[in-house]
Amino acid sequence: MDREKPELNEERRTFIKKVLKGTIAGSLLLVIPLRADDLETSEQIPEHIPEQIPGIRGSEYDMSRHRFVFIVDITRCIGCGSCCVADKREYNVPDGNYRTWVERYIKDIDENIYVDCPNGGLDGYQKPREDIDRPVRDTFFVPKLCNMCEDPSCVQVCPVGATFRSPDGFVLIDSERCIGCAYCIQACPYSVRFLNPVTHTAEKCSWCYHRVRRGLLPVCVHVCPAKARKFGDLNDKESEVYKILSGPGVITVLKRDMGNSPSLYYKGARREVI
Amino acid sequence: MNAAHENAITILTNYVFPNDLHVHWSMMIALYPYITGIVAGAFIVSSLYHVFGVKSLKPISRFSLLFALAFLTCATLPLLFHLGRPERNFNIMLTPNPSSAMAGFGYIYMLYGVVLLLEVLFIYRPTLVYLRKKSQGLMEMIYRALTFDSTNLSPESLELDRKIISFLAAIGIPMACVLHGYVGFIFGGIKANPTWATPLMPVIFLLSACVSGVAGIILVYILIKTFTNKPADTDCVRTCTNYLAGFFILDFVFEMLEVLSHSYLRTAHYHAVDELLNGPLYNSFWIGQVGILSVIPLILLGWLCLTRVNDTLFKIGASLVSFMLLLQVVFMRWNVVIGGQLISKSARGFTVFHPEWFDKEGILTAIVLMCAPLVVLFVISRIFPFWMEEMDEG
Amino acid sequence: MKSSYNSHVKRIILGLVIFAVVGFIGKEISSPKSFGVYGHYRADAIQEEADRDMRHKTNTPCLPCHTHEAGLHKNGLHKTISCEFCHGPMADHITSGIKTGELPVKKGEEIRVLCLRCHNRAIHARPGDVIKTVVMPDHLRDKKVKETHTCNQCHHVHAPYNYIDQAKQALSIKEAS
């Protein structure tokens, strides 16, 4: 135990040096109280947070130049539910409603499929399922979120134009216009929508549009410890998502027959996944 | 919320998407097509006289129009109770989305309301002019407004009215069909729901609308006549019952055709629909809607229409059949609207629906809203006399 | 007032025209301004969504103040873990550069629950190349510690192998000398 302390202190010293050298402006921003207008910009565009998606910051954001996709790698998801927790906190999602959730699929040796998703996966999966009599052959987790369809049913049916597909491909909700008729909830084949019991307007996953426009990853992608969620711009040939989608791996979308052309792709999804 | 959530999970044998546990379109949305259906059906009864010249329907030709008007005034109430943000309801008129099946509602409803109101006013104009002369004070003001301050009843003027009435009644029929067929399309256009996504949906809604409209008129007509101790016109009731039988046979055939095509085509979603109808909906669909409320009325209708039944018995039988068919349509709306939402889009399980008594969209609201058109009908009856013979007496 | 044979029709038509004109003007006045710029929606809604406040602010802003944890975290196996997942979003802690709230630090049994969200092998579907998993309480027995031990009594939460590597190093040095 005695050996630990000097090492620790040394580490601390070098770290402080690095911080002072590298991110002195950033760290000062947090410590020194700022004028109100400075604060606003520092919170709107958090320059001190390193960019996570290249090509967003700097020049004027051009909506037509991006084509964002989301990839969920089922072979990597460990069902910890970090994404669900972060999502609920980022948007203060009321209990019982889910912008994203993680399902557990269990296949027994007779090929029977059992799916469950207690509390949307918010508490993680602490215990194996106990109500299955037959030996289990396979277990896997399937995270779900908005499919950001190219031809979205929700946008088609919204009577007032309160949900729409933006030029950069995000299906978003205008909560100022939404009348809360829930038609979009009926129309969404993926059940990603709900009526927020506080605002009484429709709500769903937005792929963290506010973060993406600041050059940051969606919060679920950022917190995923297993790198099972991937997000990026297909127009950026260096991006991981471009490499995955142009590579040889098997990539599927959910409910292809619905004809909605999702921009959410699944890697390694078994055929039982709906 | 959480307790209900947990509860629903344990009841289900299999998996429901977490956002599907809540049934978003509840009783109000089942009630709304029911009320607009009665509007469309009642209007068609009056058109049978005004456009197609079915003379035996003359005694109820005016009543059925007012009946339609009374229900039309209440048709938007369930929607307002349902909307999450009812104060924004005018957005549907301000920025109607051309690709949305629901967006046309505001304009279709408004145009239909104008056509119906104008038709009532033109048909009643001679009566209203007469009543205006007889009444004083507030009633005189009301009649003056309703006749647009014109007392001209010259043959020239009445001939103009007659042409306008024919025109309004004629365009009223397609509009009544659009109003209700389109309500069916709101459901039929949802591809994500396998029980709704069928082109038969508008047809079924339209035919069941005719059934509920005709049945409502027969029942209320006989009831009013009974309570006011006046004889109901037997010929009229018999004709109405014949039409009711015709509409109902078509309606029932299409309802069964939908189930048959599901079970014969055996598409990917067949197992979910099959398990729904034979599981959670078994009692309300097979026993309620089909068994008790369709097969028995069909037998009764056959008895009433095909055999010689004496007048008193006929009226009792017709009232009973009408009442059962009004209920049949309620069950049908329930099974389509709420039943359809019980299937989770996971196609792996069903959620449950518990109607609440005192909820905003609860049972109490539903009862009040179903009584509201009858109250409106009573108010209307103070202004517009229902029956021609009352006029003759006057 | 004397009325001609069609005066009521004229009045009705006039009324309908006024109704339509007033309705049309009302519609034009109350329709939102940026509606229809890109499509059938309010274009300003895009920017409003983009301006939504971020509640999670990545690990970067945490590190300058929490230097001790930062040092451990960035060198440990948990370096990819988000601070905010275990402790809560930055927005509940710092607002406009000023501390506005305490974020929770998990203790005792909470730690065990938290660790097993990811590291519980009893939940199959946790591939070995993605995450190292253990079976409880077998792992405690294997390591010959009490079954009441919580994870953080051996593993530092920010750098799980920190103490263990140090202990091993210390032991090997001893063995060598």
C-alpha cells in the first residue's frame, strides 16, 4: 500500500501539467465565472468538449451534405442498459415511456423464442430468466430506438405537420405544433413513439439531434461501454459506419417489408428479431 | 403507471414493446366513429326520401335530418376529449398535412356541417316562416335568423328552394359517404397494425354507419311516438326495417369477409390476428359482436321482413332489432379500435385495456357524450317541429 | 321588410363568402411563419431541436476538477466508461460553471449491483471478447475472500486492475529480492 501513494501523486502531477498545457482554456471556462453572454455560447457550443463526429463544427452546417446512419451491433451488446439510463436522464423521460430500450431474446433448444424487456432495460439485466423450462441455446440483446426512416409513416400521417423529416435526414417532432392525437404512435411500425404524460405531445428518440449538431455523438452511443452502438455520417468515407456498411458483414434493418427504409441498421441480428 | 406496467407484463404470455403497453386510442376514439356513423346513416335515410323518392319514408324524412344534425354537433367532442392538447385543435385547419388521412377531417366535417344545416333550413323554411309569424320575443328572433329574414313563400321562391334542396341532398350523399368512409380509412391506412390495414375497412365503416343510423332512427322514432302517445307510421317503420336488413346483411358479410381473408391468406401477421380474435377479443367479438348481436338480429330481421307480422309485434320486434344492432355497432367499433391496439407491434403479445370510470377519456365521459346528442336533439325539437302532422294540426 | 323570392339565398351566399374570407385571412395570419420552407412543417423547429440543452457533457469537463479520479480513469481498463453513467448527468452538477448539485457516489451493495449490470456471467450473451465476466459468488470463493465482499474492496471502480496490479508487482518484487 505504501508504494501506491508516490505513484499516484506522480500521476496526479503529470495530469495537472497536461491539463494546464492542453486544455487550459477549457478548464478555466468551468472554474472562472463568466459573463452571461459568454456562458450562453459556451453552453450552446461546448468547444472545450472534443469533437466526436468530424466535419460538423467549424464551417456553417450544411444540412444537405450529411447522411447520418446508426448501427447497432447485436454481437457486442451486453445488455447493461447504460444507453437507456443515459437517454432517460438526457431527456427526463417520464417513467413508463421509452425513447430507447434494450430487449433480451432467449432461444431454447426447441427454437422457441422468449423476449422480455423489464422496465425497458433501465435496470439492466441482473438475473437470468427463470420461467424457461427447456435448456437455453442462445441469448442476445437487441437495443431499439428510432429507425429514422427515409419514408416515415409518422410523418405521413401527422395531420398538422408537427413531425417531419429534416433535410439532414432526422425525423423530428415540433412540440409547439403537436396536438397530441397519437396518430403517429399508431402508424409507427417500430413503436418508438409515446405521448409524453407531462407535455401531452408525441415524443420519440431524435438520435440526439442537439448533440449531433454540436459535433457530439448521441448520448447512448457515447455511454455504451461495449461499442455496440455506432453513429456517423455515411458521406464521410473515413467514418466507422461507412466502413461497416460498405464492408462484407451482414447488415439488416427491422421490418423491411414495411417499406419505410430505416437508417437504423443492425449488425448480427438473428432472423427472429422483430 | 408503474404498477399497471408491471401488472401488464405478468398477464401477458409473451412480449409487448414497452411503449405498446398503453392503449393510446381509447373509448373516445371508439365513440367518435360511432357518432359520425349515426350522422352518416341518418342522413342517408333522409336522402332516400329527398333524392331517391322513397315516399313511405316521408314521416321521418325531416326527423332523420335533425337527428343527423344533433349527432353532428357532438361528433367533435370525443376528439377534443381525446387530444393531448385540445387547445391546439385548430392546427388541423391551419396546417393540414396533405399526406395525412386525418388532416382532412376539419374541412370535411365543416363542409358537411354547412350542407346539412343548409338542407335543414331550406326544407324547414316554409315552416319556419309560419312559426316566426306565430311567435314572439326570443323565439321570433331565432326564427328570423333561421329564415334569413325572408318571408317570401311565393311559388317562384319555393321552386328555387326545391332545386336547392335536391342539390344539397344529392351532394350530401357522397359527402356523408366521404365523412364516414374516410373515418374507416384513418384505420385502414395504418399499415403497422395488421387488423386495421385492409381496404375493406372504409367499406365496413360505411355500411356499419348506415346500420347504426337507420337503427337509431327506428328506435328513437318508435320511442318518441310511444312516449307521446301517438301512433308510429307502420309503413314507414316497415320500410326502414327493410333497409336496415339490407344494410346489415352487407355490413355483416364484409365484416366476416375480413376475418375470412385474414384466416385464408395466412400472411405473416395471421397468427397475431388469429390469437387476438380467439384470445382477448373472443368474448366481445365472437360471442358479443358476431353471435348475440349479429346472428340473432339477422334471424329477427328475417322474421320481420319475410313473414306477415302484425303491426304491434312488428314495432316491438323492430325496436328490439334496432337496439341490438346499435349495440352491435358499438361492439364493432370497440373491437376494431381498441381490439386492434391490443396487438403489440412486436407481434409477440397482447396488452390489456382497463377502462376507467373517472378518467378524462373514461366510461363516465363516454356516457355523457352519448347522451349529449339526445339533449341537443331535444333542444332542436323546441325550434324545429319533428313531424309534419304537428304542423297540420297547427 | 319586403323580401324578394331569392333574398334568403343571396344572404346565405353572402354569409358563406364572408365566412370563407374571414377563415382564409385567419388561417394566413395564424399559420406559423417558417412553415413550408423545407416541407410541410415549421422550419424553425429544426433549430429549436438543435438548441436543446445538453444534459450529458462527456468525460472531458469532469477531469479538470476530479484530478485524482481522472488519473486513475484514463489509464485503467474503465477508460471508455462514461463518468455520467455511474454518477449522473453533468447538468445536475454544474450549471453555468457553478456547482448546483451533488452527484451520487455509489456505495456498498449498490456498487455490486452496478458492476454486475455488465460483468455478470449468469446473463449469457456477454461475449468474452467484449467484456470480462464473473459468476457470483463463485468468483469470491475462488479468490478466497468473504462472500460479503463488495467489488470495490478489491477492484478500484475507476481502474479495476489498479490495486491488483500493484499488489502483484509488490509481491513479485518481494519474491525476487
